[in-house]
Amino acid sequence: MLSGMSETPVKQSNTAAFYGQAVASFAVALAAVSVGIYSLDASGWIRAFLAISVLYLTTSAFTLAKVIRDRQEVGQIVSRVDQARIEKILAEHDPFKPVA
């Protein structure tokens, strides 16, 4: 690889349609569970427990997704730094330089 040319990874971006579908899917799922808990033939305490459980599960899922994304981004950054170091070493290397 020439020192002036480097491979820059293409930034991955989601389309607006995919983003909208994900938001809509989440909203429909949360609404369906909420309606199901509300219409459940059980006491208020049981419905409240189930509602709190759903909220806890939802926040835990968001946290897990963020942790996984952050770990992946750190791996990409380390990979880019290593690639830059290798490119620098290759650019500075002179194969015709006499051994001292």
C-alpha cells in the first residue's frame, strides 16, 4: 500500500426508513404490552409489578445495546490506530538503505 493512499472505512448509516421502522416496531410492542397488562384480569399490584418489569427490561435492553455498540466502536478505533502505525512504518522504511 502506498503511503499517500489509505483505506478509510465507510461510515455505516441507517436509512430513514429503517430508523422509522425500528421506532414504530418499538412503539407498537410497548403499546401492545401496555394494553395487555392493563386489560389483565388481575389485581392492581400484579399489573403494577408487570409494568415495572417491562420498563426494567426495556431500559436493560437499551443499556445492553449501547454497551455492545461502544465495545464495537472501541475495536474499530484500535484497529484504525494499528493500521496507521503500520502505514507509518511502511512509509518510513527504505529497502535500499545500507545496513549500518
